[in-house]
Amino acid sequence: MNYKQPLELTGLIANLDAFFREHLSPFWASVVEGLLILIAIVALYAVIALALIYVERKITGFFQSRLGPNRLGKYGSIQSIADMIKILIKEIIHINRADRFLFYVAPFFVIGSSLMAFGAIPFGKGLQAVDFKMGVLYLIAVSSIGVLGVLLAGWSSNNKYSMLGAMRSGAQTISYELSAAFSLMTVVVLAGTMQLSEIVESQRYVWNIFNGHIPALVAFVIFLISGHAETNRGPFDLPEAEGELTAGYHTEYSGIQFGYYYLAEYLNMFIVAAIATTVFLGGWMPIQVHGWDGFNQVMWYIPSYVWFFGKTALLIFLSLWVRWTFPRLRIDILLNLEWKVLLPINLFNIVMMVITVLAGWTLTDLFPNLFGLA
Amino acid sequence: MKALIKYITDIFVAIKNLLKGMGVTWKQFWAKKVTMEYPENRDTLVISDRWRSELTMPHDENNEHACTACGICMMNCPNGTISVTSSTVETEDGKKKRVLDAYTWNQGSCTFCNLCVLTCPSKAIAFTNDFEGAVFNKEKLIYRLNQPGSKLREKKKTQ
């Protein structure tokens, strides 16, 4: 069944591709397209960061019975642009007796890792820059580079607070990556593939979180918890811990270097929500019911990137809600939670998922007629 | 076995309590916001009567005030904020009498301690809660409280 999709960008992208192929040799066409994609991704990265900063400040305000930014522009909407200009024109302070090279290199590890993860996310139908066969593994691998930047930042700053913050962050991120990876693996068992586009395609009529019911739901919750912990946000922001460590690993950074950490933090929040959307909540796939062609057509009129950003926004709201509800964990409680609670549950859960898939207890196995598989 | 059961029940208790907390913040999210948007809400803004921000000398409809220029407020002011200048004039019946020339108050160095108002024997000055006293220049903070041409209110002849 082919549905009309008037607002999709696939046609535009195909036209652009044909245009470049026609006027340039295949090599230069690829180069130009690659550069355009790079520019698009970096621009989207910056725009999403600005939007997220505004949204977070507004929602934070609402959770604290305040209005949030409301002076600059309608409802304070251009506040984060003003903040960006401020951070760009700020002086970069040079630290005496810091390890110069590593100090300046560290932010690029953090931002590079989040940019690389950002590039592999399917934003919509045909809106995925790279689609690896090992997409999920790639995301896990790339997002774990970020911790290197954090550790280098803390170590090269020659500052005890930064060092403590970096050590906490290192312990926390490396521990929680285990849980995040395991919960993604649970879904890989269910979907039978690591390629993100195929994972999205396989969720056409039923999302993975429903298809795998109990084990998938547990994996989803664990992924959200470990995702928040990995991005050093929510109740797990103790690497920053303003009260004890001034600002943790980025205490000594100023100006745009601090801005990189700030940007990467917000984008990591987005990336975690985006991965959870792609893997558990059907990605950019509109809600469809097999056989209801009229309903499906209406759903397809809403373009796929709107579906993607909508689902992601819900998860981001959840992350902010959690952040302003739960108190910050102590470092030993934090590590206990990972090693004594989440990891055993996760190991048990992945076995449960394997049993569910092998025994045919997934929804698609139990009710194949509903999903047009019979 | 007991430890295992406790381990599992602890997880569910924790989830229940965390959800309870999220319920509280969810209600807070939709609650009425307490932020006051100041310049827009001037009409509805309520400033307490006890709030002291501007020293005034009330004048009645005949442009008369109650200040006898005794200078007690000036002496009591801890910061030297008030200065009272007076001159002596002779009334028709030959009595010498002190009249107020200028009552100046420097808001810039005032701590709003209220000692001047408390010690004024004739209740000639009062603090109001009109708080919008910002000016661009510190010279503008020096106010002359007695209106030009005003004079001392005569005591009513005793009945």
C-alpha cells in the first residue's frame, strides 16, 4: 500500500542528488553532497541545541512555579540566541600550569563524539546521513568517546575540583554505558538487526516496546535511566554538582570552550531521546494500523520528521520532569544502582527476551494477522 | 532467600515512591505561576504599607505643612541625610519665630531607618511606599520636601 506523503523530503533529496550527478563527475558529486550533509548536520546540531536550551529553561521554570525566560522576544523565545552571542564574545581565559594541548583538545572529544552519534540518527524518511549495518553498535561505540574528553578536561585543568568531577563522571559514564548497551542489545535480539533503518522499518505496525512487551518495557526504562546517567543529567548530575565541585570537570573552561560542553550536554540529552525513540518507539514511522487504510493515510500526511521530533520531544520532557523531581544521588548509591540493581536486572532481562523471541511470545508471533504478517 | 525477596520488593517500593514524587511535580507543573511581571502588573501590584521608600512632608490644601524646623530629625538621622535650614522672622506681635526655608533629604544615603519620622514632635514627615525612585544621576536623589511658598500650619486657637 502506497500512501501519499506530500511533505516528505525524499523527493527533494533525490532531485538534488540527480542534479549533482548530472553536472559533476561521480567523485565530485559525492564530495559536494558530503559537504552539504555535513553543513546540514552541524546546522541542525546548533539549532536543536538552541531550541533545547530555551525549552529546558522554560520547562524548568514551570516545574518551579516560575515563568522562565519571558522578556526577550515573544515568550522569551530568542533568549538562547542572546545567550549564544554572549558566550561567543566572552574571553577565553588561559590557565597557568594547565596541560595546554590536552586542555584545548578535550572539548573536541566531547563535541565530536556527540556529533558523530548525531549523524547516524534517522530523522525521517530518507533523512539519515549514514546507515551502518552495525548502527546500534556504532552509536554505543561513538557515544563512549565522550567520556575521554571529560576525563582529559578534568585532568588537564590542574584543579582538584575538576579532577574529582572528571573521576566521578568517568566512573559513572563507563558503568552506565554497560546498562545502556545491554538494553539496546535486548532490542537487537527482538528486532534481529542492528541497522537503524531496518529497526525502524520493522516497527511499521507495532513498536518494539509493545512487540516485546515486558522485557522490552524493562529495557526501555533501563535505557532511559542509564541514558540520563550517561549524559550527566537529571538526578545523576553529580560530576557537576554545583554545590560541592563548583562545576566539576568544566570549572576551568570559559567562553566558547565551555560552550562546547554546554552544547554537547544538551545534544546528548537529545541523542539519548532520539535513540530511545528510534529503537523502542518506532522512530519516524507514523502510527499505523494494518488494514485501516484511511487512518494510515491521515497519519502519513503528517511528515515523518514531525513524528520523529514529536516522540523525541516527549522523551526529552520526561527527562526534564525526572530531573526536577528526583534528588541528586550520592556517588556510592549511584554505582550501587548500576552494579547491583540495573546490571543484574538487565542480564536477566536479555535472557528473558531471548526466551520470548525463541518461544514466539512476541506480539507479532502471537497475533500475526493483526500486523499483516500471516 | 529473604534477602532476595527484600531486594525485589525494594525495587518495586522504589518505583512506587519515585512515581509518587513525579506526580507531585506534575501537579506543580500545571499550578499557577507565582512570578510577578513587574512593569506590566503596576495596576494590580500591592506594596505593603509598612514598606518605606520615600520621605514626604504632607501638605494640606492651603499649602501648609506641620514642620516647625526644630531640626530633631536632622540630629537623629544616623547618616546625615536630612538637612533643615531655617530663618528667624518677627511676627506682627513682636515675637521671634523660626520658619522653615528648605527641608532637603538625600535618598542616596538614606537607610530608611524611620528614626526621623518616629522622633518628629509635630508629625510633619512620613514615609510612603512609592518605591519607583530610580533616577539616572545621583544629584537627582536629593529632594526638597517642602513645597515652594508653603508655610507652617497655624495651631488652631484653643477653643
